[in-house]
Amino acid sequence: MGRIFEKRKHKMFARYDRMAKSFTKIGREIAIAVREGGGDPKYNARLRIAVQNAKGVNMPKDRIEAAIKRATSKDEQGFQQSLYEGYAPHGIAVLVECATDNPTRTVANVRHHFTKHNGSLAANGSVAFMFERKGVFKFPAGAITNVEEFELEFIDHGLEELEQDDHEIVVYTSFNDFGKIQKILEDKGIVATSAEWHYLPTTTKELSEDHAKEVLEMIEDLEADDDVQSVYHTLR
């Protein structure tokens, strides 16, 4: 009985950790969006997307409003975005996207995660060419009634690829077409659970199970860092 309770407790804390991490990430997205375009979502497309993403991870409305208010405060120190490049063990290329109010702390932490797992940070441009920046929209399976019709219509607006399963529909666009598709979705009242820019690898590398585990442990450590927004890699 005690072992079952411990397992349940572990799962509960893990779920809370994931939620806290999601809220931290969204809060920083909101702060950056407000700094770039002001605190009114009506006139700030990036902020609208951040608020939409917040709702997608069930962030309470009062926390969203508090994040916007905090970001508009003159006393609030702004966050800045940064992208770090490096190699995980066994030659796997890694991009680490961060949002931070203390770049010195962030680069030291990121370097520590790489070094701890026998990886290494690299100079700008060393691995970024192995990735393409894409817009990624995710929808619940029932949000689009006729997927085939939707795909045919949105190909003309920049849709490059559509994937679906029983739970989710994922749409990929070029970086430049992201805003256009977001606007059309808004006009049509189609709500995505998330709308983000991702770095997708143009080539991937397969490793043995043991070697892949070493890479994934490093990625897990990076993703747990509060300053890290997203981690992208070439592991297949």
C-alpha cells in the first residue's frame, strides 16, 4: 500500500512540476510579447498567441492577467531571448532556446548542463544550419470538422504539412507564413491549443539505446532549467 502511495505521489509531483514549468515558459512569452508590442492583445498579435498558448496549458485567467500587468510595469525587468548551440554526446546537434533576465546566469547554467553530460557548447552558426524554423499549430482532433478541406484551403496560405492522429492535428508552416495563417485562423474562429515557432532538424541521427539515453538525460536536464524555453536536437 505504501509503495502504491509513493508512486501516486511521485506522479502527482511530476505533473505539478510540468505545469509549473509550462506556466513559467508562458509567463516569459507574455513578458517578451508585451515588451515588443504593448499590453493590449487586441493590437498585439504576438501577445494574442501567447495568451492562446496559456489557455492551451490551462493557465488560470487571473494568472494570465497578472502576467500581462506585471510585464507592463515600469519596475519589471525585461526578459530577452537567446539561442545557444552545441553538441550532446555522440555528435547529436542541439539548439537551446532561452528567455532570461540574467544572460550571465543562463549561459553558465546551459554550459554546465552540456559539460555535465559530456557535451559541449559551440559557436553561433555551428549547428543552427541543421535546423529550419517553422510555425507549428496544434489543434484538438475535433476542432477541424473536415481536415481534407482545411488542408486544401490552407495550402494556398502556406501550409506545408499536416499530421493527425486520434487526439491531435498538427500543422506546419514556413516561418514567414506563420502570421498570415494565424490571422486567417482567428478570422475563421478556429482556435489552436498552441501556436509556436519551432526549430525542426533537416537531418537526424540514430543511436544505440544506451547512447540515446545519455543524450535524452542531458536534454531532460536542460528542459528542467527555468531559463530554457525549448530544446531541439537531431536525435532520431
